[in-house]
Amino acid sequence: PLTVKTTGKDRVAYFYDADVGSFSYGSSHPMKPHRIRMTHSLIMNYGLYKKMEIYRAKPATKQEMCQFHSDEYIDFLSRVTPDNLEMFQKESVKFNVGDDCPVFDGLYEYCSISGGGSMEGAARLNRGKCDVAINYAGGLHHAKKAEASGFCYLNDIVLGIIELLRYHPRVLYIDIDVHHGDGVEEAFYTTDRVMTCSFHKYGEFFPGTGELRDTGVAKGKNYSVNVPLRDGIDDATYKSVFEPVIGKIMEWYQPSAIVLQCGGDSLSGDRLGCFNLSMRGHANCVSYVKSFGIPTLVVGGGGYTMRNVARTWAFETGLLNNVILDEELPYNDYYEYYGPDYQLDVRPSNMFNVNTPEYLDKVLTGIFTNLESTKF
Ligand code: ZL4
Ligand code: CA
Ligand code: ZN
């Protein structure tokens, strides 16, 4: 008789630091670390603590951070505070701290928590101690070697991938944040040991990079994939692009580990985003990636309508544990945020989808042509 391989026994390691929700970029800044604490409260009150192992990671050390970042940049992050900022005028320009990336109280500690979660998650995957590791305090994909960018200071993703590369010959990075994953792409642009694939809004949108024809350089040629999208993409359309592109990459690249950046700003109703994904459309990406059964590090990212980010990340944490969460939200520490309906779903709006079938066909054909020209 045939042995049926059952899913439903995934070992999930979830990294959460109770301090993370208290950091603040400033009251009017769109990035709110509090959404990670809201997500955690939903996860706990849905009972997912019975399914997975919950850890507080060791904060990343300076030395660990400098596996990617420059010493002088990390040194700056560790020294600068709102009180001594005036003594760092030259450095502030050089390292790009300002309106998008403000210097706030506890900035270095926040970076070390974000980085520690992704590095320890990667290390547990390496040792075969879990099948999935989750760090919603990570996903800060714009940070550069010696520069802050787009609300990101420390690139926890690059640090996590470097850790995975100690054991894995090929790592696939997938990015469903509405913004281009430029920092991760740039870090691995000239290597074939990491394939990066970002889906993002392209055209008059931060950070301005990520066109179809940016595919990598030297050994990395065709190991960077960009999927430029227009406003208003809906669940069915996103699925019709995501599944063929990722399916093809899996077949051709055969990675032994995956990092999935789950930025929640691709959801409908996001304060900064312009896509029209429902919670279930966003989570379909997580299900599809999970279906390949490869060790995966799941990280957070953007997401600026906090109640929707928390709903979606909680639902996705359920999926990763083979649990479908109930539509009725459980009572939790932030219950009042979810009124007036107190339901789990994030629903799409009636916004217009500017991604025509002809446009998407051009994008898919371009990507497949690049992939097929590559010998893996
Ligand atoms: C804000 O209200 O497009 C920052 C940023 C701070 C508070 C008060 C300061 C007001 C919107 C954004 C002045 C702010 C001017 N405050 C910001 C070109 C820009 C230069 C900076 O999801 N101004 C830069 C970055 C993007 C730009 C998006 C996404 C991160 C991620 C992963 C990063 N930067 C124009 C903006 C506000 C602010 C209101 C803002 N910044 C919106 N989009 C940007 O991919 C985590
Ligand atoms: Ca993206
Ligand atoms: Zn984003």
C-alpha cells in the first residue's frame, strides 16, 4: 500500500520579544512596532501557543550585525540617541537617518531584537530543530550595508540568509511586501547561491528600483527576479502571477531553504500601500510556499494599518501550524482595535485593478524568458 505523506506535523518555532511593541518611531510615523504586540496577543488568544514553540531570541551582537553591515555604521547605530543626535550631524546624513528613519529611544536595542530573531530562526532551521521559524519583528528589507533606508536600519533578512548559507547551498528569498526588496536584492546581486524574488508596486513608488530587466550581475545573472505590479491588484490576479513564478523558480532553482518576507502593506486598505489583497489572498502566498515542504524562515516587514496586519499575520501563523483560525476574533489585549465587526477577515475594496491581462502577460513572459535562459 502507498504511504500517504501527511502534513500537519510541522514543527514551528516562533520568535517574539515582549519589548518590541514599546519602541516608537514617533507618534505620527507610519511604522508602528506595536502591531507586532497586537499580532502576538491574537496568536496567543487563538491558542496557537499549544501548537508551536515560543522563544525570545538572544539580541544580535555587534559582531553578528557586522557580518553584513560596516563597523562604522553599526557603531553609529549603537551610539546615537535623540539626546546626542546634534553631535552626529555629519554621520546622520551619511547613514541616512532622518524623517523616514528617525533616531528614536532604544533604536539599537530594537535592531538587535529584529536581527536576533531572524538569525536564531535561521540557526534552528539549520540544526533541523524546526520546519518553520517565524520572526514578525524582522523583514526590514531596505537596510543597506552602511545606510538606513525606508524605516529599516538593520537588514535582519540578509543576516538570516547568511546564517542559512552556512548549511544550505541555495536559498530562495520571496518578498510580498508592496515595496521592492532592494536591500536584500543588492546584498546578493552577484551570487547564484541566493535567488531573490520581489513582487511590488513599480512606478512612482518607493524605493524606485525593481524593474523587470534588473536580473542580477556576473555569477548572479538571472538570480534576481522582479515582478513589477500596478495599483489595485486583487487576490485572483496576484495568485495568477505568484504561483506560476514561484512554481517555476522552485522547479529550476531547487532551493533547500526559503525566506519569506510577509509585508502586510500589500493588503487592501493599507495606509501606504495600493494593492487590494484580502487576508486570504495574502495568506495564499504563505500556503503555496509551505506546500513545497522546504525549511522556511518567515519574517514580517511593512504593514501600516495595524489591525489588518495583526489579523493577517495571526491567520498566517495558524496556517503554518495547520490550523484555520475562527472568523470570530477571541477576546484579546487590543480587542477595541477590531471594531465594529470584531471579525478576523481583511476584505478587499472596490478599487480598480490597473493590472491588465496584457500587462501581466508581458511581465510573466519576460520572467520566464530570463529563467529559461539560465542553466542551473
Ligand atoms: C513618514 O508622517 O517615499 C515619516 C514617512 C514620518 C512623521 C512626520 C514627518 C513628516 C509617510 C512616510 C515628513 C515625512 C516625509 N512622518 C517623509 C522619499 C520620501 C522622503 C521622506 O514597508 N518623506 C521618501 C518609505 C517611503 C519615501 C517607505 C517602506 C518600508 C517597508 C518595509 C518605506 N519614503 C518621501 C517621504 C510621517 C511619514 C509619512 C512615508 N515614507 C511613506 N512612504 C515613505 O517596505 C518595512
Ligand atoms: Ca516586495
Ligand atoms: Zn513595504
